[in-house]
Amino acid sequence: MGENDFAPLEPLPVRPDEEAEKEIRHPFWHCFCCQDTGKIQPHLVRRVIPSYNYERDRLPICQNCHKGHDWFHLNDLGVIDTRLGPQICRKLDSLAREDWRLTAQAWFEMMKQRLEQATGEITAEHNLRKRDRIQAEFILVQEKHGRARGDWEEIEDSEVAE
Ligand SMILES: [Zn+2]
């Protein structure tokens, strides 16, 4: 391949809004507590262990879904934290769902606004063009009628300016 050749890319079609909306409103995880990883999301852990440090502290394991089981074998190694029981995990799951819902809502408001703004700009431009065209057509019709009547006069720009 030459220096100025490009590696071909696949096109990126604009996705229909409803599809993106469906994906955001019904997100990818079954369990919001651990996002299906078995490890409770650090920002959720901090609701229960305020000074929790992901780098330093034992991993709190999700007990809201079965994914946590993948981690329980590490219990003997002292690297996991099982104190956040099913009740806490269930509560964290619903907190995270509410967070998600609000975030998705804010995101959609933003996208809708952007779309409306863009559409508004396009419409304004379109209307301007249409108006210009109508004006030009109107002048042509005037000229045609004037010539037919025999009283059409070319008006020089300089005369108009005076
Ligand atoms: Zn989970």
C-alpha cells in the first residue's frame, strides 16, 4: 500500500433514534449492582463504605446476582469482601437503576435539544433559500409583464442607490 493510500473503513450509518433510545432505556446489564461482573461497582461500594479504595481494599462481591459466585473461591485468600449482603446489594441495584434512568433521561433531553437546534438551523436556511427563489421569480414575472405592456425599464443599480 502506498504512503497516501488509506486503509478502507466501514461506513457508519446514522442509527434511527428509537433504536438508540431502546438501548439506553433498557441497558445492557441484568444486575446494576455489579454490571454483571460479580464485583460491586466502586461508586456503589462507597455508599456503604465511604472511604473505600478500589486499589487498596478487598473487593466487595455482588450478592444480588449469581455472578458473585465466580469470586467466592477467593474468599480464603482474603481479597474479597462479603459484608455487603443480598439486602444491601439489592438496594444498591435499585439505586443504580434510578441513577441510570435519570442519566438516560438527561442524555435524551440533551440529544433532543441538539436535534431540534440542528433541525431549526436547517429549516431557517431552507426558508431563506426558498424566499430568495420566490423573490427572484417574482422579479422575473414583473419583468415579463412589463415587457409585454411595453413599459419595462431596466433600472441601473446606481440609479436605485440615489
Ligand atoms: Zn450482580
